[in-house]
Amino acid sequence: GGAAGGQVGGGAGTPDIGEVDDIQPHQKRVVEEFAALADKILSLSAFMCGDIFENLAPIERMMLDKQMEAMRKYAYALECRLALWGIVRQDA
């Protein structure tokens, strides 16, 4: 488990964001932040599967790997916060 897998956060894929009409403003910001981060993770993942990434210097590839790892950890932290509020269903 954890954030090192192929998913956005640590769960089994992109979390299910339920009804968010009656949440607090700070919770709404976390939902939006999580969604934006998930998009960035997907974009970087797609880039890392392409020819340009393969032709980068090893140090650049390593730094992008580290960036992805950090982004996934960050997404997992946001996902856990949302789960605490009952906004996200985390699959085991």
C-alpha cells in the first residue's frame, strides 16, 4: 500500500468524491487541491511513459521520479484528510 503504487493516492485508484455541497470552505479547497494534484500526477505519469522522458539525462529522470513520489505522498495526505471528513471513500 502507501503512496508509492501506481495510483494517485494510497487507495485503489482515484477516490470517489461524493456530495460536496454542504462542506466547509476549507474542505472544498482540499477537494479542489486534490483534484488538481491528481490531474498533475496523471500528466506527469503520461510524460514519464513517453520518448522525451526516456531521452532525458539520468539525473533528470531521477528528479522526476522523486517529484512523482512527493506528489503521490502529498495526494495521499490530502486523501486521508478528506476521508476523515467523510468526503472520500478510501478502498482498502
